[in-house]
Amino acid sequence: MDARRGQVLEKLEAAKRLLDIMGSEPPVEMIRPAEREESSHSGTQLMIPEVGSHPVEVKTDAKWVDLVRQWVGASYDGLSYADLRGMIGKHPKISERFAISDKGYYNALSRLVNRQELIRHNGRLFTAEAFERYRRKVAGGLIVDLPAPMPSSHSPMGEAVMDIVWANREHGIVGKDIIAVLRNDAEFNATLTPHTSGAYNVIARLTKRGQLIRRDDGLIFPGGRMAPRSPDSKWIQWHEGGEAV
């Protein structure tokens, strides 16, 4: 009984701190409706940034800029790039557009960030208002500021690195030039800013596994264990056609 009472008092204190930080704003971003019952049995829910968005209606023929702006604007505590792709996957027509060409989507991300309509932080995207709320929660100890996810050799970045190396297989390519190409992708650029160590770790792991070969002069070539690359890869097409990724 005392333990239960302690949990209730702890939650009341957490709610008070939130109201002090956020003023009159209702704390709807803290707990999604589906998690409210679960959070009554555990105080740990308040320490994790929310993933997901309020329900929104989207026009499947809308411009990518409008879709991304709408999804991020409806998010609880910002959206990761994986979250955004998950939003695309919920709509068959939008998914089909993305499968045909993802260039418009990535261009929209870059434009919105460059215009400062969206703020990029630790691999997540926020509107300016949502980012300010997020910072207040972190400062108040209500949530933790999660670090940006690091790429692994099995991640899309690992596949992209192998495609880039394969596209440059005739003369080889050095690590810094691989990273320069990766930065054409908004998601990879976010992961590699400000530190590029994640990409170098991926290159090192792929080299250790024999999927890449690194010569003493620093040039990197395809290794014997590299799986066949698809000619449809945007990285290979970009190299051959000279167009932006």
C-alpha cells in the first residue's frame, strides 16, 4: 500500500514539474492515449521521448514538402527519419510514389531544414515550437535527450557504402570521399553531423569482414565477400549519371 502511495505521489510531483515548465500548455505530448493505462503502473514512461504523432489526415497527392511538414508538426516529441518512413508506409499511394522516386522526399527534407522550418537534433526532426517543448522537458528531467542512432554494417548506410565503393571500383575511393557522397542523403548527413566516426566504423567493419578492401594508400575497393550490387541503386545511378542523389 505504501509503495502504491509512493508511486502516486511521484507521478503528481512529475506532473507538477511539467506544468511549472510548460506553463498553461496541456501535457498531452507526454503520454500517448494508448499508453496512459500502462503508465499508471510504472513511472518510467515519463523518461522516454514520445515516438509517433497525433492522428492527421493527409492528401496522398500532396507535395512532399507539405507531407513532411504536416507529419513532423503533428509529432509528440519530434520524429526520427525511421518514423517518417513509417508514416510513408501507412499510405499505399504515397509508398508507391516513394518507391518510384525518393528524390522529392529527400529534397523536401533538405529544403525544410535549410529554411529552418524544421530543426534537426540528434537524428530527429522538430518544428521550432515542438523543439522548445522538448528542450524544456529535457531541462526539467522529465525525459532523456536520446543520442543520435549510430549506423551499423547492416544498416542502410552500410549498403550505401558498398554501392559507392562498387561504383568507384575501377580507380578506388578514399574514406573522406565516401562520406562526401553520403552527405547527399539528408538522413545520412544528419547522422554524420557533426561527427563522421560512425561512417568510418562502418567502413572498418566491412573491411574486416572482407566486403571491402583497403589498400595502404587509403584507396578502398570491393572485397571478395561483397554481395552483388543492384544497378538500380540510387548511389550507383548517381555515379554513372552525375545527378544529385
